[in-house]
Amino acid sequence: MKPYKLIVSGGGTGGHIYPALAIAEAFKAQFTTEDILFVGAKGKMEMEKVPKAGFEIKGIWISGFQRSLSFQNILFPLKIFVSLIQSFFIIKKFKPTVVVGTGGFASGPLLQMAQWLNLPTLIQEQNSYPGITNRILSKKVDKICVAYEGMERYFPQSKIRLTGNPIRPIMLNDSITPAIGKSFFGLNPEKKTLVVIGGSLGAKRINELVATQIEFFKSHSLQVIWQCGALYFEKYKKFAQGDIVVRPFVYEMEQLYAASDLIISRAGAGSISELSCVGKPLLLIPSPNVTANHQFHNAQALVKKSAALLLEEKELDSKFQEVFGTLITNQSLSGDMQRELKALARPNAVQDIIEEIIDLV
């Protein structure tokens, strides 16, 4: 088989980095090749995460345009110019067969240069509301792999492929039963369990909510696994007693999802893709502090399919007990939600994306 060489560019947040890593790992496994290079933005988290995953990465000098008045905006045109030159030399030296972008600062100039050099290019858009980088790149890119229907509102329809978002293979491990998962966290295997996920750093507003609702959860005989985030663990670890487990971070996500009967989560694209495969009754509380409010749009896409309930942060104090109470008591609603989530799940997304890459080259 012809040896393929892949450049993957994307980063700034885990939502761009982890899909990029999943694509690279699947590409490496299929073609048994080490010819994979990442390109990231200097100083961003991909420069640390990618080498830890075993891949080489090159950094370019680029950052986002600030929406407020900032000295950084004065440098933005210069950064674009320099990052394009850096991308040119990276591409010329590595000689990729195909270039893939997953969004974020670095993918813009890198894929733009790849397009100017007439290389096959593909972008993978995780969200239901795409970022500005991918919307600009979509005009010249060869293929666009998306996770949601209706993306022709933003991208040329002829280029769109509905693949879903890549998820970690361990999430598909169905050998871990609910009883095993609950026992792993030291909880009663027979008791209904709520899992609260706020991201690796934690979600301030969700943590504040959970702290005020402990007695409400207990009144409904729920035990709780609360992933509060590293930033907030010292503040909330005092709640860890009896049926309440508080963790700064959970690495064993397959155990966590198996243990869950109900889930409260943010609405990042990667999380939603995993939660669809998990298929448990779900309340989404999107972060309002993200570009273009994309978590709200992600959550709305599930609500329209009756696959989740949605509460905005501004509604938590007035509506939480009423809305979450329906997840606890309405078995018909929960059953319908589980079916709809499973229908939306795309566990083979990463392989479908690899097939689209192969078709390009």
C-alpha cells in the first residue's frame, strides 16, 4: 500500500485536540505509519498534550482575534503573515499526502497554506455551530466531516459528510456493568446514581448548584458522583460522605458512565458524542463562556431530537428542581431520551473519517 503522510492541525481547547488525536491514532493503526505530524499554536495546550500522546508537533505563532480592545489585535495581521510562512516551510519539509484540521487557531493558516499548495484537505467540525476558522476554510477545503445534521447552513452541501465526532474507544467498553461501575466508586450497586460532569477544570456554576441541591438529591434516594474539577476540589471535598463521592477529575470514564443512571453535564461537542453512545437520561447545562455560544447550540440540537433536557445557567435557581425532577420521576421521558440518544450515537465516527481521508488520497 502506498505510504501516506498526514498533518493534523487543531487545538486551543480539548474539544479540538482530542478529536485530532483520535484521528491520528486511527490513521497510525490503519497504515502502521509514524509519518504523522501535528501543527499547533505556540503556548497553547496542544504543545503539551500531543507529545504526551506520542506524536511530534510543530508550533506556529498564531492566536485568536480578541473581541475586546487589545494590544494583541495590533499584532494579529503580523501573526497571520508569519504563521503562513511557517506553515509553508513545515509543509514543504514534511511533504504530507493529506492535511486535516479540527479547528482552533493553528488550523487556519496551516490549512490555508495547504490549499494554496493544492494538497488534499479535510476539516472536522465538532459543533453544531461552527467556528469562524472552519467557516473560512470550508470555501476551498475538499471535504468537511460534521457531527450534526443541517450543517449546509454554514458549509457547501456537496462537501459535507455526516460522520459524527471521534470518541475514545474505551467509551465503547460494554463489559463494565452498572454494578461494577458503582462498586468501583464505593457506592451501592442497587441504588440509582447521578453523575455530574463539569469538565477537567470544573464548572463554577454547576458546582455551586450541586452544593445547594445535596438534600434534594438525597430526598429522591440518589447517590452522587460529582466531578467538580481540579480548581474547585478543595472547596467542595467536604461534601464527600456516605452516598456522595467528590472527585477533582475522573480518569476512568468508562467506569463513571457505567455507574450512571442520570447525568448532568456541560454541552461540549466531545462530551455530547460520548453521552450519545452512553445513552443515559441527560440534563445539559451549557457553558455561556464559549465562542459563539456553541455549547447552547449543541444542546439545542439534542433537545430538538428529544434526546436531552436543557437548562441555561440563568435558569438554574428558578427551574432546576422542577426540570431535573422530571428526569427522576418520569420513566417514560427517560426511556424515550435513552432511545433518542442511542439513535444519535455514531460510535464508528473515527473510522468513517479515516475512510473519507482515504477517499481523498
